[in-house]
Amino acid sequence: IDSLRRTVSADRGLSLGRGDLTIEDVVRSEVRPLLKAWLDAHLPNLVERIVRAEIERLIGEEGR
């Protein structure tokens, strides 16, 4: 695994097509809209659930 990690790290600058575009650039540009859509759909509920749990925890601590 360490060998693979070193190889990937060394090839990070490998360019595609025009020569100024790396694999990392392509992946980033493809993943960004997917990640944004997922966050738009799920982040509000996640934040609400976490904040609610934290408030309940704090209220529970006050009662002790």
C-alpha cells in the first residue's frame, strides 16, 4: 500500500489531453457538482439533527 501511495503521489502531476489538465483536475471538476448536490440535499438535515442532539445533551447536563 505504501508503494501505491508513493506512486500516486509521484504521478499527481500527470497531465492529460492538452497537457495542462491533470487527472486530479478532471476528478475534482466531475466530483464538485455531485458533492454540491449531495450537500444541498442532506446538509440541512444533518446540521439540524446534530444541533438538536447537542442542545438535548446540554439541557440534560443542566438538570444534573
